[in-house]
Amino acid sequence: MTAARRDQSPSGDPARAFPARTFPVWAPEAESVSVEVAGHGRHPLQRVEGGWWRLAHALDAGPEALDYGFVVDGAGPYPDPRSLRQPDGVHALSREWNPSDHRWSDDGWRSDSLTGRVIYELHIGTFTPEGTLDAAADRLDHLVDLGVDAVELLPVNAFNGPHGWGYDGVLWFAVHEPYGGPDAYQRFVDACHARGVAVIQDVVYNHLGPSGNYLPKYGPYLSDGRNTWGASVNLDGPQSDEVRRLILDDAAFWLDDMHVDGLRLDAVHALHDSSAEHILEALARQAAGIREHTGRAATLIAESDLNDPRLIRDRHRHGYGLDAQWDDDVHHAVHVNLTGETSGYYADFEGADSLVKVFERGFFHDGSYSSFRERHHGRPLDSEIPLTRLVAFSQDHDQIGNRAIGDRLTATLDEGALAVAAALVLLGPFTPMLFMGEEWGATTPWPFFSSHTEPELAEATRTGRIAEFARMGWDPSVVPDPQDPATFDSARLRWSELDEPRHARLLSWYRRLIELRREAPADARATAVSCVDGVFRFARGWLRVEAALSGQRLAAAARPGGDVVAAFGDAVRVIR
């Protein structure tokens, strides 16, 4: 948020604007609230309207950034729920920080909708040996050379401990300090835009992490309902207006003040909201306004397992108006038809018909029966919605990391099958997304890892992970300990692999596929989709693809009906 927005009530009412350094905080059920400022003592706040508290007069403390926290009913100090910086971790004091102090160099940057563009998902902590935003910026030329249009960062908001996936964040506005903090984040975005690369930030509004979540100390931020990760966020209960405003202000912070081009909204099926205007629709409405005044895409992408087209249906057609949603069905169909795995939720996707259906209709489960769920699931995608509104991938952080040992496709498939997976995703009718290192066939695993400092939480994470995979039939003895630093270290990409011929071959293939994607009609649906004798075929505009599925090879074709513009051995070819 801008400095001006930071110092006012988030109600949107200008009459309630709060002057700088009056330390406003929402604590509607508190009897007393004070602000404790390092080096400047403790000062009682006054209650104002709407459950807000603030100093009667601005604190005169000089120009340096102040460290501060709030004491609520005698307990604390706790970090600011809207903290912009946590230099000493999520259990420590917050520090003042002004995003307007950064001198942006991207004034001329404009980004159109990111649907149909090539997205590259990466985790800051493991993308480079250093695990920082600045180090990631130094690797951007690799992504430009590859042909990536946008990077999608796994969550970077503050969580306890030095490393983790990022989905245990507790302070939504603050950038994780081990990554470099908010200043490094702004430098990273600037560096991306200077190279013509957009930035998508993964944000988590459905829950908060188990360590450092002090929001319940302030007020009813959470509800009695629960999801997979704990208590749900209060989106429709008593006093939920300010909780919703917190989410909207956080989204505006990333899209406006931090100059990002889009947000990936984590697990929106866990956002329990019965309000007349769902929080997703409110986010879409806000993003449209930000898009208009910034010239940036402000693209909103939902992660959802509901297969519900309402997410991306236009608001005037009673949808939520989001720009795109992840399509796990594409992943599952590709995975099953290349690996032969049919356990768990993969059972529904056995056979090439699943691949044909997702290429033609987008969703496999569009009201069909799911044997895994033991019920019917999903709805058909509206015919007027292009399949570029669906994000497709053969690998991502969840689908790899939710395997017992975090093994990538490189542990299972040969080069030819990896090349097929790439062609299906990059030349298919969807918005393609790659997972970091996939483009060269990285052999490093991507296991689940954490660094909880509380012994009981560390043990619960460790034993819970083992029990989860034991229920799924995996050998518990092979499951890496998420708390072991070696598990985190194993996930770091080994960039030296690029010097090896087999990795260089695959990288060249990915580059060529992205070049061909740019030449094909942007929103063209897949036509002539078929699978005969283990060979999957489809066309998009002038582009035709023939790909051998599990255990098959393409027959030599003297006259394939056009010019072969790309081929990877006898596994896959692209014909003009």
C-alpha cells in the first residue's frame, strides 16, 4: 500500500483517514491497546469508530524507521497485522517501511492479460544456491532466453523459520526477510520488467500458518469453520467487513505498490464466503480498477479443484470475473498417459480418452462421476470461454511435492517422454506453466520442507507427513524428514546440470516449443484431437502435433502431410 493508504483506516472513508505515526490498528474486542515503540516507550491508543485504535497525536520520533508492536489487553507486544516488514522474524516487532521510497525504473512498463502467456513457477529459496530475490534476479536472463513471459513466485510473505514452501505465512504484507525483504522484492520486480517479464505473486488468503499468527489476539479474523490447514478466515461472519478489507488491501498492495502484474489465489475452494458479493468477485472488481489506472495486467488466477467455470465467468454473467484458473485435470491426464500411474486420484484418468477430453473441453470432470471422490464432480466449461483461461502444466510445486519423496518426472520418464510432456503443455490450447528446472530436466527433487522452531510443531509436521503417506500406501521409511535441513538442500536447483548434453538437449527443445507457440494463433482451440495406437494427435491453427504416449514410438513418416518444423527423436513431432 502507499504511505497514504497505510496511514488510514481501510474502510475507504476519507473522513477516517489516520495521520502518519498514529499507529492505527483494528482490535474491536479489546479493552485497551498500546503501541510499544523501540527506544520510545509504550503509548496508550485511543479507541475510535469501527473498532479501530490510534494515538491521539502523531509520535515525534525523528526520520528513522521505527520498530513497534501492539500490546492488547496487557499482552504482547505483537506484530502489526498490517506489518510491511519483519526484520527479526514473525514473533518480533514490526518495522516501518514505505514502498514509495523505491525509485522505480519501470514507468514505461505495460502488461496485457497474462492468459495464453508462458508462465514459470519458481520458489525463491531453492531457485538459486543463495535463495534470495537478488540472486533470482541474476538468473532472469536464463528465463528471457527460454522465452518465458511471466514468473510466478511461490508465496513470499513472512513465516517463521528460515525456509519453507511459503504457505505457512502469517503476515500477508511483509516479505520474508531471508529472501531479502521488501526492498529486494521491489528490485526483483524492476529487474523482471526491465527484461520484458511480468510477475505473478502467489498469495494465500484461505488460512494462516501455525507459528506467529497473532491475528486472533486482535479480533475475529478467523471463523469456527476449518479447512485442511486449520481455522478458516472470517469472510462472512460478524465483523468480517474489516477482515475482507484486509484481503482487498493486501491484493492492492501487491498489484499497485509492488508493481506485480498478477496474483495466483491459493486454494480458493477453501474460501468459505456466503456474502452477497463473494470475496473473489470483490477482488476481481478491485483488480479491474487497478488495471485501468496502472496499465498493468492485474491478472487474477485461481487455484481450485472444483472444476467450476463460475470462477472465470464474467461478472455480468453472474460469475466471479477472475481471469484464469488452474486445471489439474490436464496434469492428471498427461501424467497418467505418460507414466502409467493410476493410484489415488489418478485412477479417474486411466486411458487416452482423458487426454482427448481435456484437450477438447478443458475439464475432464465436468459433471462426470469420479471414482476417487465417489461422487459426480465439476461442471462443463462455458463454450465461449477460451481454454487459455485454464492454466495447464505437467509439473508444479504441489504435484511434485505431494509425492512421498518429491520426485520429478525425470525420475520416471526418459527424454522422449519428457519431450512429449513439454509439447502437450506448451503447444496445447491452455495457458502453459513450467516448474523451475523442468526446462532442462532437473533431477533435483522437490520434497516438502519446513523449519519450524517450536519442537512440538516440528514433530507434528514430521509425524503428520509420514502418516499421510502411509495412508496412501507409500513406504514411510522413504519419506524425507521435512525438518531436516538436508531435505531443503536437496530441493535447490543444480544449475551445473545445464552443462550436461542431455539437459542441454531438453532445454533447446523447450526453447523451440515456445518459439512455435508464439507463431500459433493465440486463442485457437485444439481440433482434430485423437489417440490411435498410442499416438496422440491434435491441431491448433496451422500447427499439428503427433506425440507418442507411454511405451509407444512414432512410426517414420516419409510424407507426414506437411513440413516437420520440430521433432524430438521418435517421441514427438510438430508439423506445419
